[in-house]
Amino acid sequence: MPVLTRVFLLSASMFVVPAHADVVVVTYGAPGTFNANFSSLCSGGGTCDYGVENFSGWSGGGFTSNFTDGAHASLTAGAPSTTGGVSFSGTYTATDGTTYGTTLGQTEKQWVAEPADQYGGEPNPGGVYPELFGPGRVSGGPTGQTKSSYTLSLSATNLPSGATTGINYFGVWISALDPYNDLLIYNTTGQVIAQFDSSVLLAALGNCTGGHAANPYCGNPEDGFADPGELFAFVNVYDVSGTIGSVQFFNSGSTGFESSNDTVAYVDPLVINGTVLSITEPSSLAVFGVGLLGLFGITRRHRPRNARTALA
């Protein structure tokens, strides 16, 4: 399946945007990708600090991450270092009345730590990943509950002197993608600046009728492409003109939302890579038209996909 990829550098000074508004670009990575593309993310020759939470020490429920489990690096003017640089912090909290468990595989709860398997996670000893079951799959939430969710609230310290933004990149590996797995991205003032709608990515990636051989996005790349009937992709969110303050993970159906390798970064200049899903202007949550896409030299291609509902 052809994949369109564009890499370009962006500076906030390139845009004239309304006060407190953020321009946000959402892309997805190449087939088989389950981590952020750090070499491209940090290729601008300026400052690039990033961290990863891979949930290796998590057993379920709310917690605070310093994003040092999977990787951490500070690259200033091309010189790599694993010490110093920006420090990240993120607090994970159950929201919307979502029930949560502290025991692996506790599926009577809605937000649990699942052992790595064909649906998600890294197959290292003790590896786990977050699973968010929708209210149609697991009971026990508030009466009339229509969605389950958890929120990641972000902050960063030790930013470079003169920095005008903070965390301007968030990445997540979404595995066994379902039609009800969605994200809301907020800035530091609590405004919704982007919405990741799973239906758009499902349409872009195509179906899995022929398995991994026909569509390289089908099957878990961390488990020998097991579960070849479902889609796996790494999603990137770039805040071109502001700071990402929080990310909310939603499930509104009879499915599970499997994800891992949550990644945050402060990058200046911001380098965007991957195939573009959307470019949004948050005051209306509308996708920009041909004018802005033309500025970036980007085309978007979607392939039709048959809807399906997975129970994993």
C-alpha cells in the first residue's frame, strides 16, 4: 500500500494565529513502527528533548510518569546527551467515572494493565500496556455512561531560556485499532486543540482482508505480526504554535483501546514526519483546506475501509 510521507520544519513565527489558539498536525508513521521516529524528530539541528513511558513498571490505576522508562535524550545543536535537558512529568488519571484495576488482566474494570500479547504491548519480561474497555464491554461505571476515559496531564521543567512553548509533540502506539478509540488533545489553558478520530485513521490505513501480506499495517509488529486482522500504527501529534497540556484517551464502544509507548518532546525547530491525517485550527476544530495543505506541500490519500467492531 503506498504511503505518502513528508518531512518539514516548522517555527511558530511562520504562522499568524488567534490568541490562545494552536495549529496542530496529526500524522501516522510507517508500517511496523511502534516508537516515535526520533532521528527525524530531532533532525532540525536545534534543541530536541524527549521521553517515553512504556508502562514497564505499571500495574494499573493512576500514576505519575517521568517519561524515562523507554528512552530519554537531550539533543542540542546536534550534540546528543542522556543527561540534563528538559524534564517531563505526566499524571495519568481515570476520568468520566471510569473504573480501574490494580491487578493485571482485571477485565471487570474498564482501565487495566494487560500483559503484552498479540493485541498490544512489548513482549519483554513483565511487559504490560494500558487497556481501556468501553462501557459497552465492561459494566460497573456510572448509570448512563456512554464512554470511558483516562487523562494524561503533562508538564515540563528546565526548558531552554527564551522558550515560547513547552511540550509540542506527543506520540502514541495504537494497537489493534478499533472504531471507538479516540483522543482529545488540550493545550495548557484547557482548550481542545485537536481531536484524533479513529475512523479517519481506519480509512487511511485500509482493511486487513488479505492480512499482513496485503497490508503491512495489519498485525502486531512486536509479536511477529500476530493478530493480522487488525491495524497497528504509531500516531504523532505536533503542536506547531503552542504547548500540549493534556491528552484524553476515550473508548465509547464494545471494544478495548490498546496503546503504549506514550512519547513527549520539546523540539525547536519542530520537525514533522509521517503521513498527514489532519491539520486543525482549534477555534473551530475544522480541518484546514487546500491553502494550508498547499503551503506544506502535502497531499492526503484515504483508502475506503469496511467498518468492523473488535472485542479485543
